[in-house]
Amino acid sequence: MTEAATTEAVKNRADFWFDPLCPFAWITSRWIGEVEEVREIETVWHVMSLAVLNEGRDLEPAYRESMDNAWGMVRVIIAAQQQHGQKTVKALYDAMGTLIHEGGEKDRDVVIGKALADCGLPASLAEAASMDAHDDQLRASHEEGISLVGQDVGTPVVAFNGTAFFGPVLTRIPHGEEAGRLWDATTAIASYPHFFELKRSRTERPEFN
């Protein structure tokens, strides 16, 4: 076996399920980007939906309004994936997340329009935000991720070489080798088939810089 084949054989894989509205998923996704710089990993990006997750739940009115509004962006991402390929999932996530979490943009339609333009995608895809034409595919993507971890969690869901967890939930973005060490620790935990949960209460809000 050649050295190149050996390297390919041991490459790690992360399957990452996100909702672009979630600030904690955004930080975890930026960590994965840092890991890609220092470890041999393949990342596959998937949509999940906080709106789908919270269907039928008794929510506070303000949060219910937020969830009703949350359909739009994930619908657009799924529509782009269906019409223009898998590569659009990460591209639109990066564009939307940057506008929301780093730019402070709160208007859903503005986020969608700017993200489509930034990614060179047709502006007409924005129409998917208010249509249910791709909801079956959206629900399937969501269910694929949530079925791996259970209904009592949120986003992000990350599968490390096939073993999925909710999280890791981070409030800062690790960089460089620090990101790599966290990846090493996380994949080591994931490799033990009888590990299920490790948690403490959050005491700080996420920071994106």
C-alpha cells in the first residue's frame, strides 16, 4: 500500500448538521474549519431545522415567532442543494452565518438575498423560503441527524466517524493546534461505544471573534 493510500485510509470524517440561526452551531462549525487546517478530515455538511425540531411544542410566543421565521433559510439551502448540488450547502451556511452571527443581520429576507448573491446563486431561490416544495427533503435531512442522537437535543449534531453527539457546544472558537487537540479528544471519546454524555451548565455567551 502506498503512503498516499495509507493517509486516505485513516482520514477522519465529520458529518455536521446545522441550523444557520444557531450561534453555538456556528462556533462549532468554525472550529471544524480550524481542524481541517491541522488534521486530515473530511467534512460533510447537512441541514437540520430548529423549526422542525420544535413543531408541536408549547413555546413562548416570541420563540414561536422565531421558529416560524426559521423555516425560510433552511428551505433555501435545501432548494439550492437540490438544484445546484451539495457544495451549495456549506457555501450558503458560511454566507448566512457570517451575516447573522458576525454581521448582526436580523432580517431573514436580507440574509437570504445577500447570501445567494455572495454565493453566485440565482436570486429566484429566495422564493423557496415561503414554499414547502422541498420540505420532504428538509425533514429527511433533519431526521437523519436527529435520529442519531434523540429528540431532546438541538443543533449542532456532529457524527465523528459515524458516532454522533449533540455538540460539542463551545463559546469560543479554538484555533490552530488547540483546535486539533480538541478534535483528537472528541474523536477519542466517540470511539468508545458506551460513552453517552458529559455536560456542565454554560456560564458565558458565545463570542465569534
